[in-house]
Amino acid sequence: MKRGFSLAEVIIALAILAGVMAALLMAFTMSLGGAKNVEEASLALEIADSTMEQLKNTSYADLQNFTKDSETIYNGVTGYSVQVTTTKPEDPARVDVTVSWTGKGSASSLTLTTFAANY
């Protein structure tokens, strides 16, 4: 009675195992990339939301001249640009806060919109 595995069986088993491990490693790498995209978008949303909060404390007359950059909003944050546009002198004025950034070689942006009235 023969016991154990032949050399061919062991090599085939190792090749299958290597293929499975390569596929798992590839899936893990892709999920990390997706997590990075979510992290960047989440930070952009926080920056836009923080800018909106600052706009709440800005007078209607100063809306047109409101400018901030991400480093002013969050100390040390770089790579994000913040643009505030208004339709003033219309009343109520539409206020758009657009945060732009480049991640993984492609440009992305996020815009939040609100209205401000002169009362």
C-alpha cells in the first residue's frame, strides 16, 4: 500500500494555492484603493460642511467676498480647494460650496448648495 503524495500532486496543489493567494491579494489591494476613495470623499464632505457652517455666520453683504481654503478650515489638510459661489444680489441668494481634489490621478469634486436671504 502506497502512502503520501507524489511530487506531481504536491506541485499541482502548490500551484492552485498560489493562484488562490494571488486572487485574494488582488482583491485586498482593490478594497484598500476603494477605502482610500471613500476617505478622500468623506474629508471633502467634512470640508464643505465646515465651510457651510462658517457661511451661516457670515453676513449677507459679505457672502460675495467669502473665500477660504482647506488649510484655513482644517490645519494641515492639503490637496483640497474650496470655491464658494453665490447668485447675489438675488434674494434669496443661492450659495454653492465646491470642494475639489485629485486622488489616484483623477480629479473629483463635491458641491453643497444652500440659500441665504437678506433679512
